[in-house]
Amino acid sequence: MQKHYGWYLFLILLGYTTISMGSVPDPAGQEAAGIVAGLQSGAGGKLVLNEKTGRLEVRDGVGSLIDEMATGTAGKVVDVSGQEYRLSFGKDDMGRRSVLVRAGPGMQKPVTLDVFGSMAVLSVEASLLAILDSNEEVCYEPSICGEVYMICDKGGIKEAVKLKAH
């Protein structure tokens, strides 16, 4: 009979460990929820393509130019309002402009930024690839690791949508 009690105790502890491990908070999700709820501003950088020059511009929350990059720039670290981003800007094999965004090496918390008109929240281990199509549509592809959330505005109601890698 005592063997059965030991087995039950093992199963109970295994279940408790599984439940407690599943409840680990997602810092990027908490950041995104704070932005949606209006508790956090989500202020960070803004990535804009300058059609005249063909360069990627990095702007702050009030629209001031912080930095700009030519096509072919890889791994450039830019600091905007205390948030550090590592950016690569170029063209894919189909000639579409694309930018790869990651949190900078000094970041210990999720980063927020506007990428071609959409607000994104990235965990420190995540990356986001944004591809600008010829008809000005943007395709967002998250990395396999980390968490990426897009803040969507649907009829005046904000919503955080978690992107999943394909």
C-alpha cells in the first residue's frame, strides 16, 4: 500500500510542477496588454521608408529623425528613447524591401516600435521580419524563438495579437 502513496505523491508533484511552469509570465505579452489598456504608452522608435531617398528612417516618438540606413545595412544598433534596436535593411530575392528588427544587445526587457505603420512588441530573444511589397502591403514574419505582438486598432478598440512563426 505504501508504494501506491509514493506513486500518487509523485504524480501530484509532477502535476504541480507542470501547472506552475505553464504560468510563467510573458513579459512581451504583459507589455502589449499594458499598451492596449492604456497603462503604457508603447513609445519607442518608428521605422519609415523614405520613398525619395530609398532609405530606412528611424524616428522617435515625436517624429524627429534619429538615424537612417541605406539598403544593405546589416546589424546596426540604434538607440531611441532608451530602447535599443538591432536593425538590418535590404531587399529579398524578389526585390522587395525588408527590415529585420531585434532588441539591441543592452536590452533586458521587451522593446516596442512602429514598423511601417504597425506597433510591435518584441521580447528580447525575438526578431521580426517586415517585408514591404510593391503594392505597399506589409507582411510581418516573427522568429521561431521569443514572442512578437502586434497592436491592432479595430474601430477604435486596441487589441494585442500574438504573431506565430509559420
